[in-house]
Amino acid sequence: MAEMLKRGSPAGAGRGPGIPEDVPVLAVDGLVVEHRNRTTGEVFRAVDGVCLRIGAGESAAVVGESGSGKTTLAMAATGLGPRSGGEIELLGHSLDAIGRRRLRELRREVQIVFQDPHGSLDSRQSVRSGLRELRGLQRERTAWIDDAGLLERVRLSPDLLDRYPHQLSGGQAQRVCIARALLMRPRLIVADEPTSGLDVSVQADVLELLREVRESTGAAMLMISHDLAVVRAVCDTAHVMRHGRVVESGPCETVFTSPADDYTRELLAAMPGGRWRARR
Amino acid sequence: MKAARLRRVAARVGALFASLFIALTMAFALGRLSGDPTANILGPTAPPEQREALRQQLGLDRPLLTQYFDYITGVFTGNLGESLQFYQANTTLIFDRVPYTLQLVAAGMAIAIIIGVPLGVLAATREGTWWDRAASTVALLGQSIPVFWLGMMLVVLFAVKLGWLPAGQSGTPRHLILPSLTMSLYPMAHIARLTRASMSEALAEPFIDSARARGISRTRVVWRHAFKNALMPVLTIVVLQTGILLSGAVAVEYVYSWPGLGQLALQAIQFRDFPLVQAIVVFGAVVFVLLNLLVDVIHSVVDPRVR
């Protein structure tokens, strides 16, 4: 299977013009995101001084319970969400230094896979027309594979090309989302709870697909999840978040098998997938 | 798949016929409930024999059910009776006026759409800002200003004080400007509000973030993705508003002496010309039913989920 995936490998993935290999694809430094309640005027700090580095081809996970600021972090890090303070460097460019246009171009190299696959597809757009729209953004970058080949790579039948989102199952829709991400030959894939909206029966398949895509393209990955089994299957390093702060960081195995922080230990016990710890 | 779709279409058409039937029945019933028309036509002092003769002439002396049956058959054979004041077939009277009203409604709706839709989109994409509040205020004003008052004010300003435009009647495109502007205000406000609500809902959908995340430009995301998804309620209201205007632009046509259907309806009511009133109501009901059908057709074209 891995062989099949490698055959159509997107040539040149992971190499943008003039960006050296050792520059991290994502460097977040002291990120702060605050939300102000419009009626009470109260300020809520969703992300509180987070630092994060993801090198080319690396995969990192941000774990934490819901409301810990994981998704806010991911949205801010890709320039999609608000940011109150701190520095973000995406593919070697500081988000403060570049304009909207450049940011939009950068985003094409940073692809996000969202939690709700149906929600993240435009219900008025067939699979084919969605791909055509993306191809229109960057013709040369997306010319490496045709639509049918792309669907095959995410193990979908090309027959699905003319389907609309409501005619796809959750797993199929998420594969379409992954295909759309893959088409752009991203250097960083952000996956925000990519399997938690899916049936348990297809979660493992989609996860496996994400892992294969990462391996075959050499793209870095930032995985947001509350599910330890998911994180463990795909990521090298893990960052544990609580109340907007990173309380512990390190290689996945270390963080999960011998957590240094009390909260991590608590979290591990409470989290789905925490059972695997018993097997260590 | 095909059979299910056919069943759905059949059910829709059936429902439309049912609503048409109810509307026809109500028009008939209301006509009879308003009392003996002969008293109104001949005046209270007319001798009973004269009223009886008129009742016979109008067929009002027959049993109610027979009248109803004749009326329904008439509607489906295109015979809507004869006017009491014009001594002409009601259909002829109506279709003589329709082109004028159609002109007015087309111009008014065009203005309403051209201003209302961008205003709503602007407000939704700049939610909470000064733009949004300004657009909401305009919409609120548009929905609360009475049409006849606005009409008179425009006449006073542009026709009387400035003398730029004719104060009434029809004929040239210049005659069309003031009435269509007046007519456009309410639907414009309605369209703007609905567009704003619908757009702001669509813009909050996850696929909007998803599209932006893929590097699609904001303009394209707003118009191609959000607007396309927000379009359906707006289209529906455009079509239904058109129906409302077509069957009852009474105030505007009265203020501007516009020789359309609304004016005809007013004349009919003033003269107690109940066959004509009834015919106009029937015409309005048919227009509404047809426009509803149009909404369904548009819906199935725009939304792949309905197909």
C-alpha cells in the first residue's frame, strides 16, 4: 500500500523556492489569543503564551481537553484566527511582515483538515468542481496528478467525482478533504480532530491514510486531538495544553508513558485512548 | 431515485393546486359575505323589484352551490365574469392593466435587488461594524416608512419643488422613475435584512474557514461559496415579493395615478364591482401559485440536495 502511494508522489513537496531546509515550517513564539465578551467586556485568554516549533517533515500533536485552546492555537498559527500577541512564523515568513496576499499564497502550502468533513465542504459543489477550483488557484502546483488519480490515492473510487457532499459518507467526505489538502502539495498539514467526527469503524482507516500521506509527501503535520490513540498513531512529539498553556512537551512516547506534569497524568487517565498506557 | 423525485414533484404540484383551490374558495366566500351587492350598486333607496331584477341578472338568485360551481368552472376555463362598471370581460380588463404593473414591478424589484443584496452582503461581511449598523438602519427605515407617505414626499421633492420628474401617470421611462423607486423601498429593505441574516449564517459555516484555509481569496469565498449558499432564502423572498407587488401595488399606483392592476382593484372596490374584485383576487392567487412553483424550480436548480 505504501508503495502505491509513493508511486504518485508529489515531486518537490516540502521545498518552496528559497526556503532552506532547516527553517521550521511553523514557529510559534509566545502566542496569546484573547476573546473579549462583547456584553460584559470580560477578557478571556484562550491561548496564553504558547511556544511551538515544527520542523520540515516533523509531526507534532497538541492534546488537551475541549476548551483548552487547541483549535484556537491552530487557527491563529495558520493566520486564520485572531491573535492578540506573540510571533508566528509560517514557512519562514513572519505573519506580521507579510500582507494578506502573501498569506493567502502561503496558505496554499499549509492545508487544514477539519473535524467535520461535511461541514468543511461546500454543499453546492461537487467533488470535481471543488478540485477544479483549487487547481485554478495554482495550475503548475496542482498539475502533478489528475482527479481520478488523486481520489485513488485517498482510496476513493473516481466514480465519486460527480457526487455532492450530501451523497458522501463521513469517511468518504473526510477522504475528499484529505485529497483536497494533498492536491496542493502542502509542506504543513494541520489536522484538527480529523477523526472525531467519524464513525469508529472508519476512524482507523482515515488515520492510517493521514499517516501514509505524511510519509509519502514528507509534509510536516500539526495534529490537534483529544484522543491519545490518534496522536500516538501519527505523531512524533506531543504538546499537552491546559487553560491555554502548554504544560508539557516532548516525544510522544515520553509524554504519554512517563508524564512529568500532574495534569498530563490526570488527562491521560481521563482521555479516550488512555487505556493503551496500561500496556506499557 | 427517479420515482422518489417524481413523487415529490407530484406532491408539490398537488399542494399548489390545493392552495389555489382554497384561495379561490375564499375569494368566493368573501364576495358573498360582504352582503348583497345590489344594495351597494343601486343605492339604499332603490325599489325591491329593481334589486330583484339585478340579482337575477347577476345570477345571485341561484343556490349558492350552483354559483360556486359555475364560478370554479369559469376560473378553469378562463372566464372570470364581467365587470359591473365597465361592461367588459374581467380578464380583458385585467390583462389590459398587467403590462403597466409588470413594468413597475420589474423596475422596482430590479432596484430592490441591486441595492438590497449588496447592502446585506456588506453588512454580513462587516458584522458589528459601522457599515453593518448603517445598513441595518436603512433596512429598518425601509420597512417602516409607509409607501404612500414616501410616494407623496418624493412627488413633493422631485416633481413639485425641483420639477425634475413627472408627478404621475405613465408613458415615458421618466414616468417610471419615482413610482418604481417608491415601490422598491420595502422589498429592498426586506431583501437586505434577509441577505444579511442568510449571509452571516453562511459565513459562519465551517466550509468558509475551510475554503479560506485552502488559500481561496476572500472575495471568492464571500461570493462563490457563502453567497451561493445564502442565495436560496433571498431568491424565495424576491419571487414572493414580486407576487405581492404584482397583485397589489395599490398604494403606489394610486399615488402616481399609474394605470396598473392596483388602480383597477381600487376602482373595483370603490364601485362595489364585486365580480371584478373577485377576478383580481383570483388572478393574484394564480400568480402566487405560479411563482411558488417557480421558487421550487429555482430551488432544485440551485441546490443539489433537492435534485
